[in-house]
Amino acid sequence: LSETVLVSLEAGVLRLTLNRPDKLNSFNEDMHRALRAGFERAAADREVRAVLLTGAGRGFSAGQDLGDRDPRKGGGAPDLGHTLDTFYNPTLRLIRALEKPVVCAVNGVAAGAGANIAFACDIVFAAHSAKFIQAFAKIGLVPDAGGSWSLARILGEPRAKALALLAEPLMAEQAADWGLIWKAVDDADLLAEATATATRLAAGPTRGLGLTKRAIQAAATNSLDAQLDLERDLQREAGRTRDYAEGVTAFLEKRPAEFSGE
Ligand code: T3D
């Protein structure tokens, strides 16, 4: 069993903790595989109704482990396209396709692909002391792990380009002000607040929440017409869930709903 990602399940929340703290949770192949396996489990396991992603130690993730890319070790230029295909891209796609909420608690610096994996999550909390760095420009690379997409879409070109070209740190508070993340919170409260949110979501109408995620993500590329059709289709599906019947019944009976996730 890999120790590079710690995995625990409590109250329907699958907590995935990136765990290479002495390397600021930078990604080696083992951590890639373990994180991907975590999200595959989240998709397959009915007990899992939300995911919480965080990092061990003082950082969230410093992106790719550059020790594994040392040109001084010889062997010629690596095929980084292949490593994106094999590692980062499948995980990004899993996070986006997972029809369960993914909460991220950015506990410290998030650099390179580490930042962009955080931006792919659904609800992102960051500690006030955390910062986001598009570190790629410092080593001659291009933003990856979905960063060029999410930064441009969320921030627009001027801010996306400045962040990517200058590789300057963006503090958590500013990231929240710009709409890149949900909230910046006190360092001491980060894990409790993110866990409470993930736990609340895990007790929610999982299928409806998953369909909501799908609808909002589809809006980025749909016309209004296509989106209206999609809402009709998804609402039809949501209207057939047990949780919808329970939600309406609970409202009419003036009691809290007890959602099963079905
Ligand atoms: O290759 C492919 O597959 C393509 C995909 C690429 C995706 C990417 O993510 S490319 C971008 C890679 N990441 C970076 O370029 C960031 C490199 N790290 C930093 O710039 C800084 O470490 C930070 C700004 C993130 C944090 O700075 P600071 O001063 O808080 O910490 P530090 O002292 O630099 O780092 C602490 C330790 O972690 C240190 O180890 P040591 O000296 O105590 O033994 C440092 O070497 C290590 N570390 C930090 N980042 C990485 C790393 N080791 C390997 N790879 C790292 N990315």
C-alpha cells in the first residue's frame, strides 16, 4: 500500500492527503498512481459521497518532483507529453468527471501542477498563508494539469497571462477575491472548515449534487439552447431519485431531510 497518499473514509468523506511532506508533496510516479487510485475509488465506492483533498506538512503540493527530471542524470530530454498523458491528465479528468463533490483544503504553497490540481476541485478552501504559483515559467515549461484552461476561463486573459508568464505568487486572499477559489480561511481553521463542508456535502442528495456539477461544467462550452436542453435532461434524472422524493417529503413534513445518496 502506498504511503504517498493517505486515505481514510469517515462519514461518507474520502480524505486523500498528499504525503511527501519533505518534498512539499511534489509528484513522483508513486504519488501519481496513488492519487489516481483514490479518485477511482471515489467513483466506484458507493460509501464515498464526497472527497476531501489536502496535503501533509507545510505545503499542499509543489507540482512535479523535479528530482525525477534531473538533466544531469543523462538519458536525453524526457517526453513530458507522455507523462501528462499517463499521469496528470487522467487524474484531472477523473476529478472533473466524478459526480460527487470534491473539496480541496490548500494548506500551504501550491505550485505548478499542484496549484492547477487544486483549481480543478469543486470547492477550494485555502489557508491565509497559502500561495499559488504558476511555477512553470521559471523552468521553461507551459502551465499544465488544466491550468491554462482554468486560469483563462476564470480570470480572463490579462490575469491568466500575468500569473503564467511572471510566475509570481498569488496569496490565498487574492485568489479568493479573484474567484479562483471559494474561500481563504485562518490557517488554524482550514481543515475543520473544509472537513465540515465535505461532511455536509456527503450527507446531501449525492446524485443531484453530481448532476449539478455536470451541468455547471457543461456551461463553459454549451450555448444557452444546449444548456437548457441539458438542464431538462438532468432535471428529469434528478426528479427520479429517492433523494428528491425525500427532500420534498421532508419539506412538507417540516423536518430535516435524510438523504441516502440514491
Ligand atoms: O515533468 C512533467 O511530468 C511535466 C509536468 C510538470 C508539472 C509541474 O508541476 S512543473 C513545475 C514544478 N514545480 C516547480 O517548479 C516548483 C519548485 N519548487 C519551488 O519553487 C519552491 O520549492 C516553492 C516555491 C514551491 C516553495 O518554496 P519554499 O522556499 O517554501 O520551499 P523549498 O525550500 O524550496 O522546498 C522545500 C523542500 O522541498 C526542498 O528540499 P530540501 O532542500 O529541503 O531537501 C526542495 O528541494 C523540495 N521541493 C520543493 N519543490 C520541489 C521539491 N523537490 C522536488 N520537486 C519539487 N517540485
